[in-house]
Amino acid sequence: MTLEETIEGTPAPTVERYAHRGRHAGPMHLLALGALGVVFGDIGTSPLYAFRACLQAAGPLATQPAVVLGLLSLIFWAITLIVTVKYVGLVLRADNRGEGGVLALTALVITEGKARYPALLAALGLAGCAMFFGDGTITPAVSVLSAIEGLELANPEFARYVLPLSIVVLLVLFAAQRRGTGSIGRLFGPVMLVWFVAIGALGLVQIVQHPQVLNAINPWYAVSFLGAHPAITLAVLASVFLAVTGGEALYADLGHFGRTPIRLVWYGLVWPCLVLNYFGQGAHVIVDPSSAENPFYMLAPTSLLIPLVLLATAATIIASQAVISGVFSMTQQALQLGFLPRMKVMQTSADAIGQVYVPAVNAVLCLATLALVLSFKTSDALAGAYGIAVVCTMLITSLLLDVLLNGRRATDSTSRWLLALALPLGAVDVLFLASNVEKIRDGGWFPLTMGLCVFVTMRSWMRGRTVVAEQMRRQERSVQAFLEEIARTPPQIVPGTAVFLSSNSDGVPRTLARNVRYNGVLHANTILMSVVTERIPRVPKGGRLKVVRLAPQLWRVEAHVGFMERAEVPRLMRDAERLGLACRTDNATYFLGRDDIVVSSPRGMARWRKRLFLVMARNAEFAGAHFGIPPERIIELGGQVQI
């Protein structure tokens, strides 16, 4: 089993290519408000630190009017090209049956089967997923720190409380994850609405007083700045990129709200308010160069500073929550696709499928984020490390999108001009990647290291599963051989229903062969159950189950689920009864294999990777709990597998 085969899975049930299946039902204004609270939190809080980082990168030249206009022009066109044109205009079109994100895009590219190097593309998809995990550690840290640092302007004595308060906010944030976002999620949209209106109004006041700052819309100011100051070009571009971090969330959260609400909110509110605020900060710096120290908070009158800090803190908590929830959702996809070992996933909302909580991932994110805060201590220092993981994810998304459009252009005329537009945008991503390389030594190594660890973990788990599966298949029997064996030596038929779970949907699982060989019994109703994860987010009910009678007392049930779904085996068995399974499964006994994996030889994969796989396998969530099987109805049959 190769990497691309794991992503691709078996042939998917017949579904419409772009069907969203009514998942985004509801009034458009409510969907738009929900998207505002979840999708745009990260990019919406970038004004807290992005323009200030650009000024610091420009050094002593920062407060010169021509330099300020050049920086503003770079920010404006970065947002326009990366977010508006690339993500909102192009990437949102590449939905996998309504779902977005780098894993969904990878599955879509490989599904269409026109890529020349599917294994390489699959590895790129995993790398993009891993970099998203790295981004999930640094976004909460830099966002919360940058918001609470506004207290220093109200009173310099508050400076010593910034770090402790940031730690407290982050601890509360991560501790609240187990409760889910359902109860407070209704507040996200209204709070972010107030946030965007507030930052837009603060910027507009300065623009009205100094309208000449609008000249920065002319791209010539950006080109002139880069041409006049080549020595600081890469440093400045790395800081400019901070203004577009969070753009990838528009695609990752596509499945929650749909394309239209996201576009509506971006064009109608978020983009204009961001531009107004950045230009307002620039206008204020031109008039008062001392405001370059913290241009965002300097926009507010002294009387509104504390309320603005509180509002910014709430916005950054929402931004952090959105990123953390995105990591949980990405983890769930990776688990279903077999990229990570089974771990506990808790559904925190009865209504929203995407609201999940993964305790193990939450603990790792919490520790990593606190380590970042304690190590870097200020948002300026963290801004120097921020962006490298994000730009890697964006570049991978561009590459996958180019491959997808290139495969479609032969049959789809629209894809031809979309590809012509996407290729230059990929070059912009390469430029931003080059500018962010310098950040590696300033702390960018942390999210990259985090992402690398996740990538190695996923690849090792996948390879280990392949090696174990190959060993197990050698010991499995074909259905014909099994039937001939029980015909020669008939086992005792005992009443009841037994379900034997197996990852192989062709042969007879080892657990059944062992039960017959060593116990000499066969249940009156024996069911071979296999769960296949498809390359689409959700499988329609009409193509979910396949029920086949192999012998008078032997059945096979094959269940297909999407990578955004959780397979609850008892529920699937009840559905199988309605499709022709002629036995009741209410009191069925489930037989699971629990094999002891032993490292025996260096062949197949490196010994250190085998040991890593062994640790993950021994600590993976119990299969019965993962598939929702009541523990009192489980019997385990053990064995040993050498790898």
C-alpha cells in the first residue's frame, strides 16, 4: 500500500462532483455572521502587529512619508493578491464535495487521477497539514501577547503584568476547549463584527484627516520602495506577509459555511476594514512619527484605550480559538485517513459536525504555546518567528491547485485561464517564502520543527501500518479456503451473532480463523465487518453500505465513510439490517484483534521508525472505543506480529 493509495482509498460511491448536499442551510445573514466569527479571526487581528513589524523592519527610514506609503502599498497588494485573488477568487473553487483544506485538496487532486507523481503530491499534502499544526502553536501566542501589550500604553507600570496575563488567558483558553465552542460560539460573530467596525472606524478617522495616504493604493509606491531599498527588501516582505497570515483559514473552513458567505463577508466587511485600519495607522505615523512604537493602539483616544485592549483581547481569543479548532478538525481528517494513530476525539456539539475536541492535541498545543510565550516574551520577538510555517502551507496549496487546474484544462475551458492566473500567484508565494527564510534563526525553527515532528510521525505511522498490514495479510485466509476448511472439519455452531472487524474487505480476518481453529466454534450468524474511509468528506447514505451473503451463516458488511465522518459500527450494523442483513445485531458480540507488535529485523523501514511506530501503536486509542462499540460486547483475540 503506497502513500497515495492510502489517501485515495477505494473507488468512491457515485456522487455529484460539486454537491454540497444542503449542509449550509439557513439564512445567509446568519451563515455570514458565523463565518465572520470563525473564519476571519486570525487575519482580522493582524493589524495589531503586522504594520508595526513592517516599520521595525524598515529601521531608521520607517517614519519617512515615502517609506510609509511604500509599506502600505506592499500590504495592500499582498492582501489583494494573496487573499482576495488567490484564496477568495481561486482556491475556494477547489472544494472537495464542499470541504476545503490542504488534505481535502490533496485527496481531490489524487482522486481525479491526472497527476503524474501522486506519491509526491500526497507527501506535499501531508507536509502542508504538518505545517498547519506548526502554525497552530504560534498564532495563539502572538495574537494574545500583541493584544495585552496595549496595557503598556495606558500605564507603563502594566508592562510587568503583560506576560502573566497572557499566560492566564492562554491557560483559560485551552482549558475551555473540552467544553466546546457551541455555547460561546454565538458570541463570536457579533464580537468580530464590533471588532472590524471599530478598527475600520479608527482608521477612517485618520484617513479623513490625511487623505493623501490613499495614494498607497498605487502599486508604483511598492515598486519604488523595493527598488530604492534592496538591502531591506526581504526583511520588509517577511513583515508584510504577517498581514495575510490567516488567509488559509478561508479555505480550511469552507466546509463549515460554504463559499458564498465567506466571499460576502470578505468583500463587504473584512477587506475594507483591514485596508482602512492599515492606511489609518500609516497616516498617523506620517503625522506623528512617535506612534510607530505601537501604531494600532495609538489610533485610539486615551479614553478608549482600555476598552480597545479588552476588545482586542476578545478578538485574539476568538482568532486563537479558530486556529485551535482548525487543528482539531485537521487531526480528525488525518485520523480518518489513517495518517495518525487512533486517539480520543470528542464531539462537542450535537448540531455542528466540525466541532470536535482532541484532548491529546490540545495538551500538546497548550504546552508548545506556553513555551513560546515564556521564551520570546513579546509579540515583536514572536512576529520575527511567525509566518514561515504559514507560507509553506500557502505554497503547497498553490502547487496542488496548479496541478488540479492543469489536469482539468483539457476538458474545462475555465480552468485554462484560472491556471494562467494561478501560476504567477504561486511565484508570489515563492517570493514570500524566500523572505521568510531569515526568520528560521530568529525563532521560525520552532513551528518548522513542530511541523517536521508531525510530518515524521504521520509518515512513520503510515509506513508502519503498511508493514503490519502486509504481515497480517500473509496469515489471512481467502473466503473460499475458509469455507472449504469448515466443510472438512465442521465447527460447533453456537447461537448468537458475532461481528469480526477487519481492515481487509476481501479475505477472512485472522480473528475468525483463530476462533474457529482454537475454540472450534462458529456463531449461527457470523459477520465480517470492514470500514473503508473514502477520499470524499461524506458518503451519501445510498452508497454507504454493501451487504453480501457469503454462506448460509456467513455475511460480509462493507461500510464506506468520508474522511470527515466518524464510523460508529453499531449504528452501521443497524443500517445494514435495513439493507438485507438477515439477523439482529442488538446483542451482537464484537471480536477484535489485539496483536503484540515486535521489532524483529531492520528490513521494511528504519529501526528507529519501527520503534516510533511501536510506541504510537501501544498508545493508540482502543479500537472498540474508536468505533463506538460498547465495551461489554467486545472479545479480544491476541497474537503477535513481527515487523
